[in-house]
Amino acid sequence: MKRELTILLIGLLIGTGSFKIGSALFSDVSISKNNEISTGEFDVRISKTGNTFYNELRLFEFKDLKPGDEVKAEFYIKNSGDFNISRILIIPHIEDLESGDLTDAEALVDTTPEVGELSQNLIVEWIAITTTNQTYTLSEYSGRTLYELNNQSISVLNSPLDPSETLKVTMFFLVDPNAGNEIQKDLCLVSLQIYAEQ
């Protein structure tokens, strides 16, 4: 028993001695609080003039058109966010209406008194895109009617749009010179959805 007690005391002394040998005499702690990790903003905006940009805005209005008339819609798209935009789509949503009662001349040829035919007779002559370094046309949409482009995606970028960079979109429309009385007093409401991806 004495021998076991002696071994136990020696073990305790060695354990206590090695604890003191391994402990530090000085110590210190540094603390770093409130380190931040955040995401940036992805934001695309539109403008009529290129000066002030909005999330929602009427970009054009054309009145009293007749067959053979040409009009130009011009507007700007800006990367107002913190990241490059790699893809921008313009998606037109078209609604054709009759503006009031049919005229006598229109009633002879128009079989849809509640729905207008104007978008079927508005031809996209061409779409031109201007960025800081270049201007190019989107020829694949030329010659198509607004009616054909309804709910279709029109891709406008051929290189990324940097933060704060702006591009100008110019769309030329022609009222079909062969259109007749069926488009009298017709109204075409065009909504453009500008869709962007990083």
C-alpha cells in the first residue's frame, strides 16, 4: 500500500510540475468585431434623354399616323448597379385596341371591332444600338411587325455593359404603306420590359 501511495504522489508531482512548465506567464487577446460581408446592387434603368434614369417610364408616343409614315423611338438603358451586365433583353408586350367606334369606311373592312390591327401594320425597319465605343444594328429583327415581335425577346448587347455605362436604343418604325381603312382610329399600346442579367 505504501508503495502504491508513493507512486501516486510521484505521479501527482510530475503532473503538477509539467502543468506549470507548459503554462505561459504572459497572455493577451485581440478581438475583431463587426467585420462586414455584403452584396452589391444589380440595377438597370431607363431614360428618354440619357440624363435622368428611372425604373418605370413612358418612353415614346406617336399620334395621328397614316400609311407610309416613319417614326423613330429613341431611349437609353443604364447599368446603375455595381456589377457588369452581360445580357439585356427588350421584351415588347403589345395590345391592339380600337380607339372609339369604327368609322363608316373602317366598318366595311374591319371584322374585329374590339381589336385593332395596327401592330400587324407597324414594321420594325431596324434597331440600332450605340454604346461608348460602337454602334451596331440588330438586323435579325428588321422587316418584322410589332405583332410578330409581341412577347419575343430582343437581345441588345454584344459585349458586357460596365457599371455606370449607358447604351442608346433607336428603333425605326414604318406604318405599312399598303395598310388600308382597317387601321383607322386604331391604338397600339406597347409595353417594353427591359430584362438584365449579370
